[in-house]
Amino acid sequence: MLLLTLLIVILMLLNYLQSREIHKLKVLITFDEKVLLQEAETLLKTNDKVSVIKKLREKNYPLDLLQAKKIVDKADLK
């Protein structure tokens, strides 16, 4: 039982450390908002907002949902 508990604690610690490193790497990646805005404008001509957000996030991996939504909202106003 003690061994199992120790294993769980070690795995939780490794998970925590890995998530911190992933977060650090995501922060290092920046996007050109103008390029994303132009891409969103062209995609909005043929698709709805939800699918445009999804496509932007697929093409630009660490782009989070809130950033993608803001870009699509700006493109929709133009």
C-alpha cells in the first residue's frame, strides 16, 4: 500500500512539473495578429464563426480559445 501511494505521489509530481514546462513553452510562442486576422476574414466568407475558430486553433497549435475568439470577433466587425 505504501509503495502504491509513493508511486501516485511521484506521478502527480511529474505531471505538475510537465504542465509547468508546457506552459512555459506556450508562452514563448507568439503569433502575428495581423496574419491571423486576415486568415480569419477569408475563412469567415465561407464558414461560420465556430468553424473559423476551430481552424485557426488547428493551424496555430498553442493558440488558445479566447485568443482565437477575439481574433474572429475583430474580423467579423470589418
